[in-house]
Amino acid sequence: MTTSLVQFADAAGRRGVAVLRDLAPPQRLAGVESVRALAGAALAAGHSLVEQIAVAGDAGAVDLDALTLLPPIDHADPAHLLMTGTGLTHLGSAEGRDKMHRSISETAQQTDSMRMFLMGVEGGKPGEGAVGAQPEWFYKGNGTSLVAPGAPLRSPAFALDAGEEPEIAGVYLIDSDGNPVRLGFALANEFSDHVTERGNYLWLAHSKLRAAALGPELLLGDLPEDIRGTSRIVRGGETLWERPFVTGEANMSHSIANLEQHHFKYDLFRQPGDVHVHFFGTATLSFSEGIRTEPGDVFEIEAAPFRLPARNAIAIEPARDVRVRML
């Protein structure tokens, strides 16, 4: 049975959590206001999340269409939710990146991107207990950059591109002893500026400092080995671009465990009470096919076993004159 959790707010602003089991109607969990609180109760009781759901019990069916959907994880203090990611993790993911970076130096025999990708192919799936190849890593932002389902993905006024990245994100809570605990997985749009990245691959860090969206569901348990979904861009009610995408370890050059090990090996990322959203990468981008997005375009990302899509429109933030003053 597939089980996932959805956070929501009702018309009065009261928060709640619903559980989705296969194709059954969503059921509200009694007395549960957030996934983080549910996870905290499970840790305190020595339960799994599924066991803690059973302890809470159902409080009746809910109509998700009549509620405001929230990200499937959040934190009361957004500074304690960290968003990070890894790239060049999928079989085939090097092609588009290599094409971008090769234009910088046509004489290069092999770009740094391709070398990084091949390191993952050769050593990204070590045996149990072994440490594999280190992946590319980037910082995305904190909880202030996490966009709710249906809310606009706001691109900075200075950005050169507003491009989608359809992928899966792992969601984690650091327990009281400083150990990372995986809560589940979410469908994700790791929104990026590919024009800036193409200008110089050392600008990757800049290109990733953007908002990001998660689909409404937190999928519990193991991630399926082979996930096949669809990524599309809708403009003016018509589909502008649509392509299938694949993810899951069968389609990746790194194992999930290897990506997790190389993130959480740093003490900085094991602070009790912190929440982590870690994006696992993609191999499918509309930018690689020459698509230039516009404000108002809607990204739609869907993939089984997730029942609900990640759907967000592009908006542009107003320009800001940021100046540093002496105190």
C-alpha cells in the first residue's frame, strides 16, 4: 500500500495533516497540525511514521480541493529548514550540462561536468556500508524560498532565465541526538537559472539561489526504483512543451544512500531539530531544447506513485536596489 501525507490549512487558517492511502479518499489525522509534529511524536515514542499515523487515527474524510495545500514539510522558523541538492546524478544528465559548458571551451577534451558525471557512473553506487564517489552539491536556500503547491515561483528581477527541473527531493528531520531521519520523498521543481549557469559553470552556485516548489505529498517508505513522470509547460492554457522524465535509482548514477551520506557527513547539517529538503537531480530540461519561459507560464510535474502534481506559475519579483551601509 502506498501512503503519503499532505499538509493543509482550512478556510479559518487552521492547519491539519491528511493521509492518502492508495486511491482511498484523504483522511484527516486527529489532533495533528504538521508533519514535523507528527515526526517528533513518532521519534519520542520510538515509532515509524506509519505507526504514528495509526496511533493518531483518522478524523474523517477531507476534500483537498476545498483546502489550501501547504508544502509537505515546513518549519516554524524558516531559517531551520535547509534546501540543498546534487546534480549530474542521473544517467543521461551530463549531456545537457556538457553542451552548455563545452561552448565555453570548444577545445576541451572533456568538461569538468562530464568528468564529474563519469565519477558517479563509476563509483556512485558503492556496496552497503561503503562510501562512494562524491557528487556535485549546491545550496538552494532556506524555508523562505520554499513555495507552496499552486503558489507562484518567483524569479528575481536580475535573473536571466526561469527554468524548471523536475525531480524528487528527500525530506529529513535531525533528531535530538543529531542523527538524520528520512521522513519521505516529495515530487519537486528545483527552479534554476540555466542561462546564468551556461555563462560559466562556476556560476552554478548563483544559478541555484532561487525559489523551489514541492508537490503536496510526502511519500512514506522507500522510493520506487523506477519512477516515470511527465514535465510540461503550459502557456495561455495550451501545452507549450511536454516531455517524459525518469528518476529513481534504476535511472541514476548515484544511490540515494550515497547522496545522503555525502550531505549529512558534515556536522553543520546534523543540528537537532533542523529540517532538510535535498533535491536529487534530473536529466530532463526544457532549456536544453531551446525553450525560453515567460511570466505566467505554468509548470506541471506529475509522476506515479504521487497522486497530486507539482503545479506552479512563474512570476517575476520586483527589482530591488540593494545597498550596503556602514553602521
